[in-house]
Amino acid sequence: MKICRSISEIRALIADLKQTGSVGFVPTMGALHDGHLMLIRRARAQHDSTIVSIFVNPTQFENADDLLLYPRDEASDLAALRAAGVAGVFLPEADAIYPEGAETIVETTQLANVLHGVVRPGHFRGVATVVTKLFNIVQPDAAYFGKKDYQQLAVIRRMVHDLHLPLSIHGIDTVRDHDGVALSSRNVRLSPAQRRAAPVLHTALTEARARLMAGASIEDAADLIAEQIAAEPLARLEAVDMVDAVTFAPVSGHPEGVVGMMLSVAFGDILLIDQMEAEL
Ligand code: AMP
């Protein structure tokens, strides 16, 4: 496994790898868990080589403490990536990604500013900008993203389509712990009591999906989620949004097709998100 810290190193590696086959790419912010490893497994199954990037992107954090407290563990990440059989890992410094004087941004003007984008202004602009940069540096044939970050996946699909970027995007189902909690690098920051309460996101989404499949309205399902979160004293509901999985437009009543349920819940200052799809 080649460890590349500069753009020139990763470019040289990619040029080599592309001579013999296709390249799959998994962008991450590190503190790797089995969710990341699932994306890597899928990339490896479909490509000759897989590249992973680890970059805690400052421009997608609207809160300085959240950026500072974001878990980092390079040594154990590198060991996990070696065991997972990736060809190379890109570990850039912030000033390589954002050169002095950088002023160019990428923004999905509608999608970035609805739903989670309202509670996290600037977040999806930061994501779209850094992912575009990473795509331009790595130039992969395909990139893999988790459905857990549902709106992020929609933003990236939109941006790739709009900018004619020559790669395919794959969305991967959320990998969960034994009790249903979506794996997240942020979970390590939960106190034991908060961690014990965290399955409430998955429970609420599962019950809401069952309700929807049984014929309940979107509004009733959203209310059910809100009630379940309100019943957990350590949890505070930030947002529950029900959208059409294809258009990402908010849905109401009794829609047909696939509905994406997006949930955002705070435990103290730690924000957890989760998502589930219901096929109606
Ligand atoms: P992050 O390091 O949190 O930015 O995540 C990197 C990629 O892994 C993103 O595409 C996430 O959506 C994806 N990811 C994070 N957690 C999970 C999970 N539990 N299951 C599947 N994919 C995940």
C-alpha cells in the first residue's frame, strides 16, 4: 500500500495504476470503521485498484470545536487500510487542498440549502468543493459514498451530473452496530449513557417505515419519529425530513415510489444522523 501525502505522489501512483486497470475511490475523514470498510470492499469488488483518501475537511465544519474534536487515528487507519487491500491512501495537508489565496467553490445551489443544509449552512458547499478537488486529483473511474449521509450523496450525484464529471457514483447501504446504531466516527464521543440511548434513531426509523408500509401518511410517520425521539431524555431532535429518493423533493400525504427518511438527533453537542428508505 502506497502512502501519498502530496498531490504529485498520488498523481504518479494513479498514472501507474491506470496503465493496468480501473480505479475505485473512497473519500473519508478517517477514524475508520466497518462502514468505511464496506465501501472499500465494494470498490475492490468492482475495480482493479482502490484508493482511499483521509482528509478532515475544514470547510465542511461550521463549528470550530466540532472540527477540533473530530476523532483522528492515523496509525490504526493505515493498519485497517493495509488489511483491506487498498492500493494507495492519500493523506493531504489542508494547505495542499486549499492553496494560499484559494477562492473557488462548488455549490449545488438548491440542494445545499434545504433540509440539513438549513441547520448546517455552508456544510454541503464545503463537501461539494472538497469532493470536486479530490475527484480532480485522483481522477477515479468510480467513487463510493454511504447512504447514511443521504443528502451528501444527493449533492454529489447532482454535482457530478451538472459538471459532467467522468466517473460513476455508488451509494452503499448504512452499516450498523448489533443494536442498530449506524456506525459513525462520531460515536466514540458519546458517553456510555448516550451510546445506550443511541439506538433510538434506528428504532424510530424502523417503526416509521412499518407505519408507512401499512398505509400511514408521511405526516403521521414523521410525528411518530418525533415522539420517539422526544421520549428519550438524552436525545434532542434536530430534524426529521421525508423526501423523494430520486428528486429529493419533500413528500407529503401518501406518495408512491421510494421515500427517504432523514433523521438528525443531537446527544449533548454530538450530532448523529441516520436514514432509511421505504418503498411505497
Ligand atoms: P466520513 O469519514 O464520515 O466522511 O465518511 C466517509 C464515507 O463513509 C461517506 O461516504 C459516508 O457516507 C460513509 N459512511 C460513514 N458511515 C457509514 C456507515 N455506517 N455505513 C456506510 N457508509 C458509511
